[in-house]
Amino acid sequence: MGLAKRIIPCLDVDQGRVVKGVQFVDIRDAGDPVEVAKKYDEQGADEVTFLDITASHEGRDTTIHTVEKMASEVFIPLTVGGGIRKVEDIRDMLNAGADKVSINTAAVFNPDFVGEAAARFGSQCIVVAIDAKCVSAPGEPGRWEIFTHGGRKPTGIDAVEWAKKMSALGAGEILLTSMDRDGMKSGFDIGVTRAIVDAVNIPVIASGGVGNLQHLADGVTLGGADAVLAASIFHFGEYSIQQAKTFMSDQGIEMRF
Amino acid sequence: MSTIAIIDYGMGNLHSVSKAIEHVSTNTKVVVSSDQHVIRSADRVVLPGVGAIRDCMAEIKRLGFDELVKEQVQQKPVLGICVGMQAMMEHSQENGGVDGLALFEGEVEYFGDSLYDGEQRLKVPHMGWNQVKQSPGHPMWHNIDDLDRFYFVHSYYVSSSVNAAVGVTEYGKSIAAAVSKKNIFSVQFHPEKSQHAGLQLLKNFTEWDGVA
């Protein structure tokens, strides 16, 4: 008896459509977000994450509307990320029906925003997204730095120290994406996952690089993650959520069925 | 057509609770309201809650909902959710100590910074899907399997040793997942986010007459 590890399908949404690229290029259309979320709910997904990659202002209204519709039809937790910069952005998403928001770039430019957000809305709804890239040379002990703007801009900030700081400021969960692995289908970066899981006492979601079901299991058994997030392997029908859960359960991981 | 009023005291999103109840019951009208008259005229009442207890209790008192809730629980079925459940206890350790509505005996405690299950260190908040061991026979558990999983997200808990516990979950400690007394059924988890099991619990609430 105990807490189940979670499988979280991620929807990258641009202008109201689910898309998925390889390292942020080569975008393929993967459908209507509400329909996609409903499908995952029916398959037994434990949560859904909605990342709004729309840059424009007009796109925000579309996003809020999509979140509202999703929250009316999908009765599992919903996290919304992308463009969360102000307290009002958080309020808008929570009012639209999101359960948590994911803060990324804004936390890097203004760490106190995380503290302010947690004080106002509670740590339970504040996820800090960390996009990490390996900066150590082969053979050296692992070292990872934070990158912003979809992995394009280096910040010089150490990822493990950053995770500790975010946790201390009131983040309720960490969404850790390896920018080296994102879209590569070669598995999570286990090194950075384990380093951050061991450094903080809040749940960590591993993300970036899932290509098969063993990768998902490895994120939990080797990386120590509390939840695993993936997009492509589910969107294009390679595997269902149920297949993934059965596979992980067979490896002794506690799952919800 | 019966009516369920979800008490709106400005703490968080009530849309999910409202939509989930509408989803499971076609003959229930759901209203999200801060109007005492509307709440008094409903057949059933939901006291939700997210965020920190100090802010929740401050708003409940400012709007006069403390007396309203105490009055309503004498008259009709009331469902407390998450911080709504915690607010019904005598006292919470959160925010340096906050008094609750004292509808149930017991204290809301912090999980602590070193929570363990055997050798394994447990993360706080307790976030995710955990099993609930039911006290058999309560009508609110109708059609829900014992040990079914519900979605939890909280850092403070009520011990399962309280008299009113009717559902128990293990997370480093034995915690009350549900407490009940007469017309009140309150849950620490989020039924509106707990898919089939949670929707069934909400459906049961739309049919519950308030007698355990």
C-alpha cells in the first residue's frame, strides 16, 4: 500500500493544436488538445500537462478557452505551463480549471516570483520547470546548467542548486527536462534526474527523451522520479498509457490501474 | 431536481468540483455561490478549499460562513474537500496555528521534513494517487472498491486515530482520508480529480441522505 508513481502525457499546444517537435523543430500535428486529453484520461493517465508554446498574445485567449474546455471534460489533475510570468497569469489559469501551473523562464529572471506565487496560491499548485543541459566534459562528474527560451539561452545557473533554491522558495514540484534528450527518444538523462531527486524533498517529474517503455521505468527505478512525462510515444500511438503502466508494474513499480 | 451549493469564499477554482458533479448527475443543479440565501436553500452543500488554512479560515469568518456551515450541517448533507475538511477540525498547525470550525475533534498536523516509509524517504507534499482503506458500510463508499486510489495533494494531515475517520491512507503515517459524522462527510483527497472513483463518490453524495 502506498503512493503510485505517475504517468503524465504532455501536450505541447500551439494556437489550439497539439504539436510535437524534435528539439523544438520539425513540428508534427497531433490533434485537438481536448480530444487528446480525453483519450489519455480514458486510458488511465494520472495527470495531464498542457504546455502552451504559443508566443502571441492572441494565443493566450485560445489557451484559456482550451483549458476551460479540458477541465470540464477531464477529471484528473491538469497542469498548465508556458508564458506564466505574472500572478495574474496564474490566477487566470487556475480560474480556467488548471490545478497547477508550471513556471519556467519567469522563475529564472525573478526567483521571488515563485515565493510570491506559492504564498498566494499554495505550494501544491506551483510547479517549477527546469530545462537542464549537461555542461560537464565526458569523464568528468556530471554538471548541468539551466537553459531558458526552449533550451536556447544558457544562464550559467547550476541545475541542482537551482532546484534546491526553488524548493526552499515554495515550489511544490519540479518538472525536470533534459534539453540534451528532449525529442531524441534515447531515454531520460538519469544522472541529472537522480541528482535533483536526491537534492530536494518535493516530487520530481522526469521529462525529455522517452523513446520506449523501459525508459519510463528507468526514470523511476534508476532516476528515482516520482512521475514520468512523455509526449511522442503516446501521441502517435506507439504505446497506450495502459501498456506503459502494465510494463512498469511488471518491474515492481507501484502504479494505479 | 435537487440542488447542490458549492460555497464560494474566494479560495481557488471551484469550476472543477462543479463540472464533476454535473458530469455524474443529470438531475442535480449545481450552484457556486457566496450568497447565504442560495446556500441555505440548497439540498446539499460542498465546502471546498485550497491553499493555506489561515487565508481560508479568515475568508470563511469574514463572510460569516463559519456560523452558516455550523447551521447547515445540522440540516443537510455537507461534503468537505481538502482544506475544507481541515477547516472542520478543531485546530491546524499550519501558519503558526489556526483554529478551525471544530465540527470534528482532532488536530491538523504537518507531515514534517523527515518523513519515512521504512528506509525510504517520502516527499512532502503527499502528491498523487494513494489507496484508501474504507470503513465498511458507509453509503458514501457505495460502488467504490476498497483500496481504490484517489488523488491527494497536501502537506498537512489529520491522524487516522480521530474518532470520525471512515477512510484511512498510509503515507509515512496513518492519515484520515475521510472523516464523517451525521450529515458531514469530508475528504482529504480531491474527488473531482480522482477520475472514476472520485466521480462515483460525488455521485454518491448527490444521492446521500446524510445518515451514515
